[in-house]
Amino acid sequence: MLAGAILVVERSSPEHSAPPDFRGRMTEPGILGGNPIACVELLGQSVLDRVVQKLRNDGVKLITVVIKDEYSHLARMSATPETTINTVALQTDLWSAAECVLREYVQHGVELVLLTRLGAYAELDLADLIRFHRNTKQGITVLTKNREAMDSWIIEAGEARNMRRVGLPQLLYREDLCSARPYALPGYVCRLDEPSDLRQLVIDAFLSRCWIRPRGREVKPGVWVDDGAQVHRRARIVAPAYLGSGAKLRADTLVTRFSTLERDCDVHDGTVIEDSSILANTCVGKGLNVAHAVVDGNKVFPLRQQIVVEVQDSKLLGRTATVELPRPVAGGVSGASLAERLLATAWN
């Protein structure tokens, strides 16, 4: 059986999409500092990259990520010969693009497609899902958690052909699906709506409540340090904590209580990081106390308040450097074409 997956990195489901003028607002679910939470590096790797890796390990050789062009650089790590990054212009509806990919899959003989919006981190036993779907003999199976739909579906090729008549959103949200048997996810699920969800995922990973593990080496119980990280001899790290690749802890700093410093962060002398996530390429100045927050560049997202604080003084908060990220290739697609991937699948 030839199976494929389509991962949509979108703010909301096709029937509840936010209007364009809400883009980048802190109150918009699934967005952090203008970027999808699913694409934010967390313990060294984004949720998107972890999901793609898991699907590859499960034997899914046809994977397409549908994402807005403005976010395409965030998906760069997922692009492989088996995975295509399908970038979409700002004005184009992502679900229309996903519908085109689904049609192309079906035209090339893909029998079963997992379609999901990455609005959550969900640990899925794909083989068990496929068995359930086959046993129920449904054209479409909806995935749920605690009786709440997860914006994830497994779709038969025959059912997908009905899109020509009704379109993808109407196919996924039609009334008769409400009476179909949903697949209740038995494993771990964490929504990715707010900064507090990101922090909850970090805590659950440290406590081994989910499959996520920090990248790098566990240099002592509960403390992970990735390649190239630098720790001053007078710096202190109290478990559990994570220090990402190229990150720097300067003299008299303290990192404690489920805190993470992602790739290329720089924390200056005398600063305390407590119960917080400092996102990639963030510089934290001297003598600060950062607690119960997510920090991205000069933006602070306090976990206990629905606000965002933007700090204008670069000596306090800012970026470590301007990072040149790879641009998408011509045509907006990186990775092998569908025809090339199908040929490779046939030979393998």
C-alpha cells in the first residue's frame, strides 16, 4: 500500500481561518512572534521537523509540507529527497494548495493520505491508525483527543476524488463525518496555541511524559548540552535544563527550573533564567532576571499574562546576529519532485 502525508502549517482549520489583518498578533492562536509555533526550535528541533522525522521512521516516503512562503526558511531542515516543502504565496489559501497536493497524490496512485494541520504536537501510532481505518471501512477517519477534533484525517484515494465536486474543506467538514467513528488518539497530545503550550511541551519532555528528547549530550542528570555550546566556569546550570548548539553562558549566570536556551543564544554576566525558554539567536543582557516567560529576540511573552512586551534597548534584549537563511529554490519547492519520489518508492 502506497501512503503519503500532507502537513499544513496554518494558523487555524479551513473552516475557522483568521482574517489576514490578525496576522502576527500575540492573541492569534498558533503564532509566536509572527512565526508558527510548530516551526519554532524547541530543545534543539521544531515540532515540524520531529513530525517529519517520525513519519519517515514509520515508512512514509511521500511527505509534503504546505507552508506560506514567508515561513519557508523555518521549514528548511525538513527538506529531503523524501520531503517536499511546498511554499505558497501570501495571498493564496493554504488549504487550496493542500487540495492540489492531495489530487496529485491520488493521480499518481497513492492509496491512503494522512492530512494534518500542525496545530498540536501529537504522538501517533500510524500502524494502529491505519488498522483502525481499514477495520471501520470508512472513506475518511477523523482523529480526536478527548472527543475534540484534531484537524487531522486519514483519507482514502476514492474519497479524495470527491474533491472535484465539493472542495477540500467541504469534504473534511461535511455533516455525515460527525456520525463516523473517530480515531481517539491514545498517546500524548499538546496543543500549540499559546506560549504557555510551548513551555508545557518543554516540561513534559524533561519529565519524559512524551517522546521528545533534547538534542545533544546529557552531561549530567537532567542537563543537556548541544554541540558548540560554551559555559563559563562560574556559570551554574540546575537540572532540568537545556543549552542549545552554539549557545553561550557567561560568568555568574544561572539557568534553572526547566529552562531552555536554544541555538546561538547569548546570556550575559549575572543574569538568571528561571522556568523560561530563550528562543534561537536571542541575546539577553547583563544582570537580568528572566522568569516564567518565553523570550524571542527583543520580545518577552510572560506566561501568566496575555501580553507581549517589546524591549527597545538592545543592551537588554535583542538578536545575537543576523542569520542568513537559505531561500526556497525557484518555483517555491525544495526536495525531490513527486514523480522522483514515487520512482524512488517503487525501487525501494
